[in-house]
Amino acid sequence: MTEVPTKRPATGRRKVELDPRLAAYKGVWVFIEHERGTTHPVSWELLGEARKLADQLGAEVGAVVLGEPGNAIREACHETFRYGADICYLIEDPVLASYRNEPYTVGLTHLVDKFKPEILLLGATTLGRDLGGSIATTLATGLTADCTELTIDPENRSLAATRPTFGGSLLCTIQTLNYRPQMATVRPRVMHMPERGSPRSGRLIEETLGVIEESIITKVLEYIPDEQQDQAQLAYADIIVSGGRGLKRPENFQLIWDLAKVLGAEVGATRPLIQAGWVSADRQVGQTGKTVRPKLYIAAGISGAIQHRVGMESSDVIIAINEDPNAQIFDFATYGIVGNAMQILPALTDAFRIYGATARRAG
Amino acid sequence: MHIVVCIKQVPDSAQIRVHPVSNTIMRQGVPAIVNPYDLFALEEALRLKDRYGGRVTVLCMGPSQADAALRKALSFGADEAILLSDRAFAGSDTLATSYALAAAIQRIHVDMPVDLVFAGKQTIDGDTAQVGPGIAKRLNLQLLTYVSKIDALDLDRKEIVIHRRAEGGVQVLKTRLPCLVTVLEGINEMRFATMDDMFRAARHPLEVWDKVAAGIEDLSKIGLKGSPTVVAKVFAPHPKARKAERIEVHGDAPKDLVATLLTKLFTHHPQLEREIAARLA
């Protein structure tokens, strides 16, 4: 990883004359994550950011769509125009039906080599990070992961990508000055979902993949959707009830499940609880877990340390329950109760249950 | 069977604090640990060794004090440990790091063919998850990331079947060896090292490779020179100034606290009340 200096930046801010070869790279691209007929919402969030960056650069926004042929993928292309893309680059091929590193890397590399974007953004999903790491190495360029802010440095027109480091204790701003494209991944829900505009036209550029199934070494044997297993859908949940070390014992985490059930909410937890095995890793909220933006986030027994905070501080309303009156979480929550979560949680569950019964009777 | 496990020694980022005045990282007293995600990778490799026989080599790129991480890996049962260390690696970003590690693995492969390369999904200091994919690309290995389960391994046919976490589901993938696997936390439970293991690990000779020993010839690909990304600035996060409204009632009875909370919540956030009412209905 980039060595993070603790006293001074490793390099000063320098005005860089861009190599003419690199100056030929123009345009802000977003890799649109489209699989099994649906597009991951992070793609639209990134198009929103791309539009802002492109406007600052006086450049165009390109959306890259790879997938299997059909109506769904063509629909996705039209959607990219509604979310602000000027050009949609499409490669449709049966071998792209389910994500595999090899054919996707070939396809995206081909498009980048041919059309030369200056910036390439991907969602920091398992797909985006897998693909992003391969592409950056193939192209021998810079990739900044998990960015929370993207801006254009006016001095040199390059992308300034800000991201947390050391688990979120510090932020650093990273630039890729002498290589193109400048790549960055961004987690779902970190950027705002832009307006879905009215249908508009854009340029559709279709390319072929040129890879046959027989030559691809990795095969997809099966896809097991999460509905068939008990998996969390935290990233886009509207209400989340979350627990931390203040719950003291694994049995107490049941109080979180109880409250969540009454509210129809998702359940989250802090990293120490995941590492201790109280809940599955997909429920981790925080810098190395999921970023969430629910309408309501209830945090019980959570201190509010930065590593967790960065994953949930954009929630609309945060209710914090903690025994320690000086807990950091009270610095940014909306409402705070200083008290024993093991007593407050069941009281909340009862209160919501009674409220629900009353609301139903009132019709 | 020969598995190379890449590990990294990292500061325990959960314990990192920022000095409130100078805005710099306070490193003193923060313990150096093996990147926790890499321990899952090591354990997975050791389980395969238990089952199929063979050897596990642990590779770590870092300063000289990273030898502690390698000793820890040896104490769990790794057979060989190599520390890849050279001043020339200083300032490496993920591209330069994957270049150096790939070169070292290539050198290891010459001595004893490598069937699998394992790593954790990411580090807790860099958190990029980029080095694993970088190594795979450079060595032309099939890349399997976010692996939650190794379903089957056929050493004769050189095939592996794994479960890979995708958004919304799990992919069951089959590929050929050699390949590179990054594993998810929770894929297994780490074994314990006995005191004997730890003593043996302390006495085990560690190989230390500099850039020459690793077979690195192109110096423009390592260290700062080989790093396309540069850090423009480092700063402490600016916390949002929004202190919580404390719910306090006389007597502090949970029932009363909660009642007051709900009243305030629904009064000030009517849309949220409607949302909740709809869910409770």
C-alpha cells in the first residue's frame, strides 16, 4: 500500500507537465456493474460523481457496460444516459454472463486501450475490487481504493482521491500524476444517488470481446442467491439496529435481533463483534465493512470510534445507547440515551410493539 | 502440494489514535500484528496441508522487524518463511508491492513449484485489496477473490472448486492450478500454537531476501519509482459538529426514557414515523 507518511507528505504538491502521450487520455468513465439482468445502484452513484468531475474538466462521461446479450443490458445502456452518461461503451457476449476476472479484464482493457479515458471509476464491490486490481496492474497505472471524496486538482487537472487509512483514523488524498487512466473505487452508499433524469439520447459504441468460452480457464458452476441463505442486505436498508462491545456478551446480541424484528430492520455490528464471531461478516458496518445511509440507525453499546463512525455517520437519524456518558458516539448521534443497553433495548422493542398495535387499531 | 501464503505485518489499526494537536499517527505502543485477514489465509493453507500433505511457505514483504510476523506463522505450522526486505522497496504502493512479491514467488517457484498462492482479502492498514489481484496478473495465475469456502481440490487433475462472495449471492467457481486465492474472514477458525511450536519457530532459520535474491532486475518497478500513486496530503477527519440530544428523565427508568425518545423522534421526524408505522402495520 502507499506508505503513509506521518509528518509530511512524501512529495510536495508539484505542478506537473503532463506527458503528451497521457494528455491524449480524455473522459471520465464509470464501470457499470450489470449482472443477472440488474444493475448495481453504485453504478448510478458513480455516474453522478463522474458528471461532476467531467464538468470540471470539460470532458465527457462514459459508461462501460459488459454482460450477456439481451434486453436487460440494452435497458442498462439507456439508463446510463438518464444518469448522465454522454457515451455508453457496450460489449455484449455470452461469456460475460456471470462475472469472471479473465474475460472482464480483457474487455475493459480493450476499451481503455482503444478509447483512452483519463479517469476510470468502479464500485468497491467484490466485483469492482477484483476487476479494478487486475486492470490497474494490466495497465500499470494507479488505483486508489474506497474513496470517500473525488475532486479535480485545479493545478494539474488530475484526480484527487481522498480515502481513509489506518482503519479510518486518518484520511489521505492520493493522486496518480504520471499514469493514465487514474483509477478509483468507491463503496456503495458513500456518494449520493443522483436524480434519474428523463430519457435522453447518448452515443452507443459497441465493441466485440473476441474471447471464446473454451479459452477461459475459470468456469462458473453455479450461482447461489442470498435469498436462499440468511444474508444481510445492509447497504440499502432503511432502518438498521446495530450492536457493539457494550453489549458485553454474545447472548445479549439477541436483544438487537428482537428490536430489528419488530421494526423490520436490518441488523449490523461493529468489527470486534464480527471478529469474535457473534454475527456474520456481512453485517459489519464500518470502514472495512459496509457503509450505510439508513433513515434510522440505532447504535447500542457502540462507542462511536472512527472506524465504525465512517460507516454510518451519514444516517439521517442516529439513536445512540451507551453506558458511558463520554462515549464518542454522543458527539455525532441525533439522540443519545446514557444507560444500560440490556435494559433500554427491550424497552424500545416493547414501546415500538405497543406503538404498532396502537397504530393498527387507529386504522 | 506447495502453497505460498503472503502475509503482512501491520500496526493494529483498531488501536491507532491520532494526536489531537499535531494530527499525526501515534505509533508508540501500537502493537505490530500479523494482518488478521492473512491469518485466515494461513490457516486455510495449513488445513490443506493437513489433508493433502505438502509444504506451506510464508512470504512477507517488510522491514526487518516483520520477522516477528513470520515467526508467528511458523509457530502455527508453516514450513518455510521468507522475509522480502530491501531499502529499495520503501515507498511502494500496491503496484510496486505486487511487482516485488510476484518476483519473489517466481523465485520460490523455481526451487519448488507452487500450486497455490494464498492471501487475506486485504490489509487493515492499506485496506486496498489490490496486491493479491496484482500478483495474480503478473504471474498469469487465475484470480479467485473473496473466497468463503474451498469446496474441492484435485491435485492430480490440478483443479480447484471454490465459493466466492458476490453481491447478492455466492459464485461456485472451478479453475485450474496454479491459482491465487484471497480468503474472507470467517472461512475457518485459527488453530492454536503450542509452546513447543513457538520455541521451534523462534529457532527456525528465516530466509531474508533482498531485491537481488528475489531476482528483481527492473528497479524502476519497485519503491517510489515504481509507484504511480502519490500521497498528496494526510489529515485527520473533520468530525461533524452535531452533538446528540440527550434523553434524560427523572428516575431514568428505561420505560420512561424510551417513551420520551419516541415522542421526540416522532415529533421531529414525522416522515420517519410514517415509515416506521408502515413497517409495524
